[in-house]
Amino acid sequence: MPMSSRVITTFGRSSLSAGCRVAAAVLLLLVLVPEEAHASFLSPELEDKLATFLAVFILFIVPVVLIVLFWMVHILPEQIAHKRNHPQFEAIRTLCLLSLVFGGLLWPLAWIWAYSKPVMHKLAYGTDKLHEDEHEIEAEPVAAAGLSLRERSLGLHERLARLETQNIPDAELSKLRADLDAIESKFSRHGAR
């Protein structure tokens, strides 16, 4: 037993002397370190300016950006429905606005609705789209009347000549001529005949 107690005291002394050496080294380091210690690499004035900038940025710019992003995400279903000529576009737009009021809870429904095809709309209205394409709209009257674009424009020119014989102001007639020329040039570029 006396031997084991001797080992403990020897071990205790050696760790005590090592601890004293470490404490002395730390004390020496503290003495050798310069008197002023800075927590930052920036000057105090620059720290104040940086803190002010960050506060203004976080309080004013970040909320505006988040609101704009929230708005842009919530009008995506409306834009999709408009692009796809969805017949229930106005209802989808309304649902998007309601979703903004209810914190985005209705937004997934508007998204699904914008991509869905109305089930009974074609039976009720004869089409799956809100507006037909311009080419389809212009092609139907040509086919129905049996006249080409050239023949119809000649008829319009004759009607314009009849209007010229009546006492209609030249300003109005020049507007009609300009509109007629614009329409003819538009369809001649598209290759309509």
C-alpha cells in the first residue's frame, strides 16, 4: 500500500509542476501581448457605418424584395392560364388574388387549375380556349365568304372610294386609308391570299 500512495503523490506532483509551467507560460504571454486588443479588424467608425447600412438594408430592402418575390410567385398561375388561353382565366386570376390575402394557401389550387383542361367547357361553348388564335379567326371569314384577301381588299377600296364621294373629312379618310394599308401589308407578309 505505501507504494501505491507513493505513485499517486508522484503523479500528483508531476501534473502540478506541469500545470505551474503552463500557467507561467500563459502569464508570460499576457505580459508580452500589446496593451490594446481589438475584437474587429475594422475601425470603430467603419463598424458603425457597416452596422447602419446592414440595419437599413435588413429593415427596408429585404422586406420589399420578399414581397415582390411573393407577388411574382403568386401570379404565376394567372400568367400560365393567360398563356394557355384558359377559358376560366378570370376565375384563376381571382383565386391568385385571394391566395395573396390568405397567405398562399390557395396558390396550389390556382396552379393546378391553370394547368387543367375544363371538363364541360367544350360542350357548353364549343371550344377549349378563351380566345382562338388570330390565324384561325381570320381564316374562317375568308373560307365562309369564299373570297380571297385580295378580293375583299378590293371591295374595301371600292367602299372607301364611295365614302370619298360623300362629304367626309379628309382626316377621317386618311385614317381609314392608313388602316387599310396596314392590314394589307400585315397579311401580305403572313402569306394570306
